[in-house]
Amino acid sequence: MEETNREAEATAVQRVAGMLQRSDQLDKVEQYRRREARKKASVEARLKAAIQSQLDGVRTGLTQLHNALVDVKDIQGSLADVSQDWRQSINTIESLKDVKDAVVQHSQLASAVENLKNIFSVPEIVEETKHLIEQAELLKAHRKLMDLEFSRDDLMYEQYRMDSKNTSDMSLIRIYFEDVQSLSDELAKQLWMVLQRSMGTVRRDPTMLVSVVRIIEREEKIDRRMTDRHKQTGFMPPGRPKQWKENMFKVLESTVSTRIEGTQSETRESDKMWLVRLLELTRKYVLDDLLVVQNLMTQCFPPHYNTFHRFFCLYHRGVSARVQELASEDLEANEIVSLLTWVLNTYKSEDMMGHPDLRSECDVNHLEPLLPQDVVDELLSKYVQTFTSNITGWLRKALETDKKDWQKDTEPEADQDGYYQTTLPAIVFQMFEQNLQVAAQINEGFKEQVLKLCLKQMNTFLIRYKEEAVAYKEDHLRDRQLPQCYIQYMIAIINNCQTFKESINSLKRKYSQSSEPSASDANIEKTLNEVAKEGCQFLLDEVFLDLELHLNELLTRKWLLGSHAVDTICVTVEDYFNDFNKIKKPFNLEMSGEAHRRVVVEYIKAVMQKRITFRNAEERREGADRMMKEAEQFKFLFRKLTAGEDTDRLCDSIAAIAEVFKLTDPTLLYLEVSTLVSKYPDIREEHIVALLAVRGDATRDMRQTIIETLSQSKPAYMGVMQPIFKDITVPSMTMTSMTSMATAKLLK
């Protein structure tokens, strides 16, 4: 207590010190005193109130404890009185055993009396109930059946209560009512029959379906009541629980499965489109049935059945089982696509489960997949294998058909621009297009996969196409009179390459999401270019085989005396290029340039073969003039063939050689040859020696001096300009040998 007082005083001192820290606060001492007095009075009042409340509570508690003690003593006395009375009444209870037995017997007799009417008229009621069932009066029949079952069950229950071990009496009752169970089974068959025809019944006579549901609901209530009594007494009547509600859902599930399986009316042997028809019928039947369930059947079932959702799930499971059964069969490629397209796209679309009228009831996005992913992958893999095999065969047949066309005596067809072509590209890409359209119906990923497969097969096909084009040329060379339209069909082969390129690009734009080139793209591009360039080369070989005799006349004594070889060459080339105008760009331009280069090279080869040696200045002048004139002829011709493109450089090489021949002063030969070398740096030493040999007036020392001087100052060939002399060899053999070699090379 003293310690508490000290703490209080210390606290008071601190508070006073805090309030009187400044001199101006002394004026407020009286104010502070009154405020503290009020606080003290308030605290004392609250303290008194709290103490008074606790005292009142203690007083009340003591009063209640006193009352409880009095009550306990009263109860103790009452229990003593009850105990005494119980001991006195034991003998009395034992003497009432006869009364108890009489009560049980009275209960049994009362039950028998209550069911007496039904007991005596069981056969009549059974027959009447059978008649009602046959007449489809199901509710009335069920009422009769319930009366019979109640009578039987009550009698058996009372017998069970009296003597549960008396099986003979139980058997007697069961035998007497044995027709009741068969009657119940017969009624159940009628119920299941109505449910199996529920889709038609709900349209024609919905009250019948309602009656079936009411009967099943009644039986469910009886089942529950009997189950509860069984838990209490251990007695369960015969045939209970019937579980008709559970059986009803099994029947409905079986009915749905039967309707789905019953849509197949065709087989592959009778109709190639059997699967398409089957899937379409399934779609139609399922959608129609679900709309009937939504609009009619839900009104016949209690709301807690959740009828539409239940049927929705039943149809989904039924369709899934049927689709998996179809997937396990040995399906063809087109059937696999039809099935997967239906499963992945049609099933959840607005044409079926996602129909606008059904969308408000169920969300198709929550449905499990009709086919497991591993089954889908297996089907896709099987389709790819079959498609690969089929497309290989299709491409082989298409090429064989095209090869037969190459042997025809009539020209190939021309497109709208007049370019020759065959039907091969259209056939090939029609096949690709059809299969890609089918693949696109499944999903984007599979479409890309099929496109890659098509391009891969296209690459293999083009290699074979190239080989067949080469074989076509070789067969023609054995007899140049056959086939009659060799030139035209070789042009069509070249044009097909450009058509293939355009078609491939079109397919990629239409069916591929990726713009990145693949390895197949590069290989296809390379092979097509090779086929086209080789085709152009074959055609030029054909031209130069016809020019062979005229090329052999160049730079000969006959040529110098007035040959028309170049005139014939120009006419022949122009005539051929009238047909070559049917070649598409860019191959026609490339071919014109190559023809120009080969003509000039063959002309210069004639110079280098030293077929003639000029005897004097007059012959050199005449030969040079003739060469310049013929160079101009070539320029004019190839300007016309190349649509005005620059052709001067190649032909100018002939004029430059002519300038070397035309020079009258041999001492200036070095300057003229130097000019030639500066224009055409790919010229070699043997070329210069051959030119000087044809000129005929250069001495050995002069040739040696020119060669040595040029070898010291010759510019390096950088390979920028198109070479002319690079592929020209200078023979060191007789004229006959040179002619034979040229012929062999042209044939090759």
C-alpha cells in the first residue's frame, strides 16, 4: 500500500512539474486544481459503481447456489421415491406379458382385417392389373400393384415382428402373392418400352411419358421408406429396392446409343461415301433429338432431374463411343479426313452441339474430346502414310500420261498468252489443292504438315521429270524425225517449269502461315531451273545440228569466194526462234542470249581452226570485210530476237578479229593485237598464234615478238564480263580431225 502511495505521489509530482514549466503557467494553478478535482471525482464515481456491481453479482450468485441446493435435495428425494416404486412394480410388469402378446396379435389381426379385401381378391386384382397394363393404363395399373404390394408387405412385416424365424409362414405369404412380382416385372417392361420410344412418345403422347415418370417417382419414395424401415427393423420386402429410377437412366442411355448406332444404313461396299452419309445422319439425328429434349421432354421430367444436361451428356458419350468405334476400323485416307473433320470441327459447330438454341443450356467448350489425342495423332499419322503412298502413285501416273502426250503428232495446247504447255502442272496442283483443302478442314497445323509433304514429294517428282526430259531428248537424237513435235513439246516442258514455280508460290501464299523459305523450296527452285536450262540447251543443240554444215563452211576458201553460209545460219536461227517465241520469260530471253553467244563462239572457232590462210593483202581485205559484214548480220538478227537488248559486244569480237586481218602494215600488228587483247582479256596465247597464222604474213620472229611483248603487258582477266575465248580451244590437227571433233561435240 505504501509503495502504491509512493508511485502515486511520484506520478503526481511529474504531472505538476509538466504543467508548471513556465512562469506564465502559475496564473493557471487554480484552473489546474479544479480540473484535477473533477477528474478525481469522476474516477472515484466509476470505482464505486464497479465495486457495487461486483457486490450485486456475488449476492445474486449466492442466492442461486442456495436455490440449487434446495432443488438437488428435492430431486434426491424424488429419485428415492421412484426407485422404491420401481422395485414394487417389477412383479406387475411380468404379469402384463400376456397383455403384450395380445397387443401384437391384435396388430396383426388389424393388419389382416385392413387388407382382407385385397387378400381375398388377389387373383382378380392381378388379372385386372394385367388388363390395365395391356391397355397402357399405366397409372391405374400401378395403383393396383401398389395395393397388392402394400397388403403383402404389411402381412410379411407383422409376421416378421411376431416371429422372424418362422420361415414357413413367410413362404406361405410369398407364394400366395407370387403373381405380384411378375406383375411388377411386366409393368417395368412397359415402362422401359415407353422410355425406349421416348423421342416419338413425347411428340405424339407426352402424357404417357409423364405417367411413366410419376410411377418411377412413386417407386423411388417407397424404396426410400422401405430402406429406412430396414435400417430400424431389419425387414425388407421382396423385390425391394426396385431402383427403377436408376434403371430408367440406363434404359435412356441404351436408347441413345441405339439411336446413334442405328444411323448407319450404308457400307463401304455399297457406297464409297458411306462414312460421310453416316456422320451427316448422326449430326441430324443428334441435333433433332436434343432440340426435342429441350423443347418437349424437359417438361415431362421433374426439374431436379436436370433432364437436358443429362441427355446432352448421354448423347456426347454415345457419339464418342461410336466415333471411337469408327476410328478403330481400317479407314481409307479420305474417310480418316471426313471423320477427323467431323470430330474436330462439325461436332462443336453451330450445326450440331453448338447450335444457337442449345447454347443457353450447355457450353460445348466444357465437353470432353470425342477422341483421345493419341487416337487423333494415330489417325493423322495413318493418313500421312496413305497420302504419301497415294500421291507418289498419282504423280507417277500423271508423268506417264504426260510422256505419252510428248509422242503425239499434234502440237501441245497453248495458254491464253500463246505459250505452249501440257496439262501436267494443272493435274499435279489440282491434286495438291484438293488434299490441302481437305487438310485445312482439320486444323492449321495439319495443313502445314500436308503442305510440307506435298513440297517434299514435288521435289522428288521434279528429279524424275528432269530425267524423263533428258531421256526424251536422247530418244529424239536417235531419229531426229521423231517425234514430229519434239520442239513444241520440249518448249512445253520448259514452260511447265515456270508454271510449277507460280503454282508452288500460289499454294504457299494460300495455305502457309510462314513466309520463310524452306530447304524444299530451294531444292525445287534449283531443280526447276536445271530442267528449264537443260531444255533450252536441248533446243539449241537441235538448232546447231541443223547449222553444222553451214558452220563448217565459215572461214574456208569456199566462204571467201562467196558462200551464203551466214545467210542460211541467220534464216535458220530466226525460223527456229519463231517457235521459241512460245517459251515463257525469263527462259526465252536467256535462250536468245545463249544462242547469240554460241553462234559467235562457233564463228570464232572457225577462225581458230585455221581452215584458211590468206595468201595476200587482197584476200585479207576481202575476208575482213566479209567478217565485218557478217558481224553486222548477226547484230541485226539478235537485236530482233532479244527485243532490242545490247548484243554488240559479242559480235564486235568478230569485227575486232577482222581488224587484225585487215591491217596492211605488218609492223603495226602488235598495236592491233594489243587492242584486241584489251577488249577481250580472256584471249590466250594460242588464240593470237592462230590469228596470225590465218593472216598468213606474220613471220616466226614477228609472232614471237608479239607474244612475248603481250605476255609482259597483258591485263589480268577479272571474270566480270561474259567470256568469249575462254571455252574456245585451238586444235593442232588436220582439218578432217577438227571437223569430226566439232560434229561429235555438237551431238553431245
